[in-house]
Amino acid sequence: MYGTPDGRTTLTAALDHVDDAALSMGAAFQQATQRLLAEVFGGGQAGPAR
């Protein structure tokens, strides 16, 4: 789950576990997550947690 500091924009995603490496979508999920973050949040990097 990601969100802006003011809470006005959030992104939540989930991936079910697949117990077969040949069927795993982990890499594709990571790539899609990065594209979504760039699109929704402008590609900025989060600062340290407070």
C-alpha cells in the first residue's frame, strides 16, 4: 500500500502466492507496481518514514 503524505491519493495492490516458480508472476507484478507508482505519484521517491 502506498499513499501521499496528505492521504488524498492511495494505491493498494495484492499478489496471490503461486507455489510453482514457472507460474510465478512476481517479476511482472514488481514491474507493474513500479509503472503504477510512477503514473499515480509522478515517479518521486519517498522520504524516510517519520
